[in-house]
Amino acid sequence: MNVINLLSEHISNQIAAGEVIQRPASVVKELLENAIDAGATEINIFIKDAGRTNIVIQDNGKGMTPDDAILSFKRHSTSKLNHVEDLFKMKTKGFRGEALASIGAISQVTMKTKHEKTDGNGFHIEYAGGKLIQKEECLCETGTIIEVKNIFFNVPARRSFLKSESVEFTHIRHEFERVAMAHNEVKLTLNQNDTEIYNLPESNIRKRITDVLGRNSNEKLVPILEETDIISITGFVGKPETSKKSRGEQYFFVNKRFFKHAYFHHAIAKAFDQLIPEKTHPSYFVFFEIDPSKIDINIHPTKTEINFEESKFIYSILLSSVKQALGKYNITPTIDFDIDNSFDLPHSKRNTEPKEPEIKVDPSYNPFSSFEKKNTVHDNKSSALNKQGFGHDPSPKDWENFYEIEDESDKKSNQLIEQDPQYFKQEFLIRERYIITNSKSGILIIDSKRARQRMIYDEMMNQFVSAPLDSQKLLFALEIEMNKDEIDSWKGSESLLKQLGFNFKSDSNKIIFESLPSYLDENDSKTCIENVTKVIMGDDADKGELAHEIVLNLIRSTHRIIQFKTNEEIKDFIERLFSHKDHSFCPLGKPIMQTKSLEELTSNF
Ligand SMILES: Nc1ncnc2c1ncn2[C@@H]1O[C@H](COP(=O)(O)OP(=O)(O)O)[C@@H](O)[C@H]1O
Ligand SMILES: [Mg+2]
């Protein structure tokens, strides 16, 4: 009995759509590329709800005839490829003829288009769930306007996989930025929920990159340039001092198409070797122009990897041109080309009065809700957290009975601190940091700085669950320039960060801190903010670990020494330390105390 069917075009389009269109950002990418391929010099994008409900892309490209407009929604319909050989000469972004068919299969699409050679009316068609609903003549300008509504309306499983609005919009923004950087000749706008996110005039490549990156980025760029028979390399690398703790501003384009390439990335990293601190990443914007037959772009539509025939050669000239550019920059400062300076003007909001920060607390918010599950995974972070007994009540213990603690894992440290009351007890403070006191078996040395870190850490981690940590209002708001990803991350973790004492507003290119955690020393605030940025930009940190990491960063930044005035204060301090469950190690995992046994002491004499 035969069991094999041919899938209907409708079903096969839906399956293909699953591959081509993964999220609203894929729609934006495909439609943007179509507009570029159509020769548009102006493209406007309007997004609602991060593309869930509405995506509109309007271009002034060459448009389509009514027949082409209908054909364009059929699978494998393309004007960009006729013969197999064409595959190796691709100058356009698309060539598979799958995008519109896929978009039409999983959403409700309206298209108005008018071909450049048509005198009369344009043409309007509507597609929904892969079916042509309507076609008629209409009035419109030359070019194409496509509206995509209710993406995945007929594939609920996919719709429910969409992430939060901010995540989905970040994806859209990334797709937009990749096209924008490569096509400085096109005027582009991006609007979300009636807010203008980008308005990029036609400009030179340097200005376009700085328009996308934000204020002051111009002076951070060093040009690179290399022409060979095989390839031309142009673009910019960030000056070494602008290297970032988070990756992100790293862009390769080949023939104006964005791609990722670990091997070429390595070449640039190598050129920066020794010039930037460890664990920081250089920025780069590198444009390759190469004969299309020397690259293989015949890859999956959503993948960004591209294979190069001459990759070893390209590696070495990329390395040398970046090195050369950095070398030149060291001797002579970069010269500005025809650049419009207006975007470097100081921001008008600079001098606004700092306002009293408003702190809202969500009483149902439990930062550790997802943490308990994760404890089963034994990575460093969670074991550090584990040590704190998070999720359990803190178990304070008295100074008198601290040596009775019979915790398997803590046996060693408990022996360290045994004391015999019959000895005369006296505490000494060495260099304002180390406390020396008697223990039963000899002497006990406590690093008061680390001890203080332990206390602050425990206090913070216990306190912030129920109330925001103490926050110090700044006399002058602290403005830190950030890129859009970094700003999104701060906004995305705002409630947690507020609980931890960071109160801030955001602008298009900076975060304006109005108050900072009180524990933070003023001089360390910038480094701490940089580190926190890195933490919150990590993909998969859950709330508990995020708090742990951020508090660790706060603690790393506390250099204050304790000014003990009396012996009593030292005694109290030791007492307090031993009331903490994990008094032997600081939150960064380093020992807080050491003992020297009597035998050790005697053997030294
Ligand atoms: N904005 C547009 N302006 C003009 N023509 C377009 C536009 N979008 C799509 N088309 C036409 O529709 C065809 C199908 O588009 P698509 O499904 O994205 O496939 P591909 O881009 O791979 O050819 C394109 O080849 C092009 O001829
Ligand atoms: Mg296309």
C-alpha cells in the first residue's frame, strides 16, 4: 500500500518558512535586503511591538509589475538567478526566492508596488497564511511598501517561542545595523512604536558607522586600507584604548554582506595582541570586496558564515593591514575626512539637575526563584553561592559557640579559630589591615579587608531580596556612554539593578546614573559599572547569579579600610565575622584567616 504523498505547496512553504523566518527580525532582514536589491535609495521601517503585530517596510526601489508581484510570493520565484553559473556571480543579497513565500505563509501580508517603468497605477495584493486574498490596482509611488501583520498567527507554537519585546527588538536592531553599516549610500530610518530609533542620512562610510554607534565614536576609529589583486580591504578598527569587555562591535562584510568568521577574527585579535588588556575585545568594521566567484555564499539563509577560497592569504593581509594601521596611529593621530561634526556636539541634557531617585519595589520579586534548580550544576559560581546558603535563613552563630560548629566541610577552619579562654587575650592591628589574636593552638591572623568583604556580601545578598540596598544620591549625575546593546541590558535588568542600588535613566547613547550603591567608592564607580555591564550582557545568567556577580563586583570595588579606634571595636568586628556562616573565605574565594600553630612558631626560633 502506497504511503508517500507530495506535500502541497502550502505545507512545504510553511516548512520552509520555519527555516527562513525564525523571528520578526528575520522578516526585517529579508525585506530590507529585497529593498536594497531593488536599488532603493531610501528605506523606512516601522515596527510595532517588536514586530509581533506589525512590520512595515517602504522603499523607493524599482518596484514590481502586477504579474511579478503575484509571482514574488511563489516559492523559488526570484529575478536574481537564471542559470546555475549565476550562483557564482551573485551581487545581490537574495537569490533563493524563498523569503516572500515564507513570509506570506506565516503572516498576513499587504503589498503595494509600482514598477519604475509603469506610468499608471500601482498594484495592491494581500496574502494571508499562504493564500492570495485580494489583488487590485491602487495609487502608489514607484517602489514597494510591504506590511507584515501578526507573524506566526497560524503557527501558535512558533509565536509562543518569541522572546520579550526588548529581546526581539534587539534582534531587529542588529539586522538593521548590519545593513545600515554596509549601505551608507541608502537613507534609512527605523521606528518602533512611533519612536524614531534611527534616522540615517546618506553619508560616507565613516559617518555612517559613527551614526550607528553613537556620539564620540568617530575619534575612536583607525582606518585600514589594503588593495590586492584578490581582495580589497577597507574599514576601521577601534583604537586599542577603546577595547571593550563585552564583544559586540565586531563586523565583517564581504561585498556589503555581513558575515562572521572565526579565522579572520583571530587575525584581528592577533594584531591587537599586547595592545589591549586581557579579556577585552577590539572593535572592528571591516569591508572586503572580492570577486563573488571566490566566495561561497550558497549557505543557509539564516546563517552568517561565508567560505573564502583564499582564506590564508586574506588572513595574513588582514593581520598586516590592521597592524600597520595601529602602528601609524601610534605615530600620527588619525585625520578626519569629510565629516559632519554636528553629531559630536555635547548633549543638551548634560546639565540637568539630578532628581531624587524613585525606588519601586516589587514585593513578589524573588531573585532566587530560579536559582534552587540550578544548584545541582556544580560550576564555580553556583558553588560560591551555595556556600552562602542562599535560599535558606542565615544561621547566625555566637562568638561563644562558634567553635562548636560541626560542619563536615568546615572542620578545618573551625580548628583554626579554637580559642582557650584561660589565655590572656589581646588583639593587635597590623598596618590597619591584619588583626592578630590568640587561638588555642597558636595565633590567628585575620585579614580585615577580606573579612569586611564577606560581611558586606552576606549583608547585601540577604538584604536586597526584601528591600533595595542603600544607595547614594550623586551630586552630579554620572553619565557613561554605552552602545545600544549595553543600554538595552541595563534597561532589561533595571528592577534588579535598582534593588542593588543603581538608579539610572537612559538616553540613546548613554546611561545617566543618579545614584549608586553606597558601598561603592567614588573612584571605583566607573570600573564597577563596566564590570556590571559585562555581567548583565551575559546571555544566560539567571537572577540569583546575576545578583551574586554584581555584588561581587561591588565588593571588588570596595577598597576602604576599616578605621578601628579601640580594641573593643576590633573585638566586635571579630565577633561579627564569626557570626557569618562562611567566615573562613571571602566571597571571591580567598582565605580570610590563617593560623600559626605553637609548633610552627617555636620551630622558627
Ligand atoms: N522590495 C522589492 N522591490 C522590488 N522587487 C522585489 C522586492 N521584494 C521582492 N521583490 C521581487 O520578488 C522576488 C522574490 O523575493 P524573495 O522572495 O525575497 O526572493 P529573492 O530575494 O531571493 O529573489 C525578488 O527576486 C524580486 O524580484
Ligand atoms: Mg529576498
